[in-house]
Amino acid sequence: MNCEQCQTLLLNYLEGTINQSNRNEADNHLLNCTTCGNILDHMKQLKIHLQRQVHPQALPQSLWRRVLNQPLLKLTLAAILFVTVHSLD
């Protein structure tokens, strides 16, 4: 697995929705690649930060569940925030 392949899987890796074969390949890549490891660490930090900032009780529970279950929305938000975080460095 190369960096590009690994990085396309990182969101699913972080969310635990990656299949076992891809997870094993990503694990092996992450053991040897500090670049991808750093990106994963940033994504983890971003997820924690977002969880602290978002107040799910402000939305009706049914709406909150629908929003969180939109994979494209998750990916889009992760990409926007990832680019934002890296532009601040």
C-alpha cells in the first residue's frame, strides 16, 4: 500500500468502517510511514475537537442521527477541516 491508497482509507479507518483486509494493509503502512501516521493523528485530534464543539442536544435526536449517518457529509467535513488545519501550520 502506498501513501495515496492509505490516505484514501484513513477516514474509514478512523471510523472503524474499513474492511479487515484494508485495515491490515493500512496498519502495516502506518507502522512504517510517519507522514500517514501524522495525518491519522491530526484526524483523531480533529474528531475529538469536533466532538467537544458540537452540542448534539441542540438538535432533535432524529435529525442528529440522520446527519451523523451521512458518509458523504462526514467525508466532506473531514476534508474541509483537514485542509483548514494544515493551512494553519
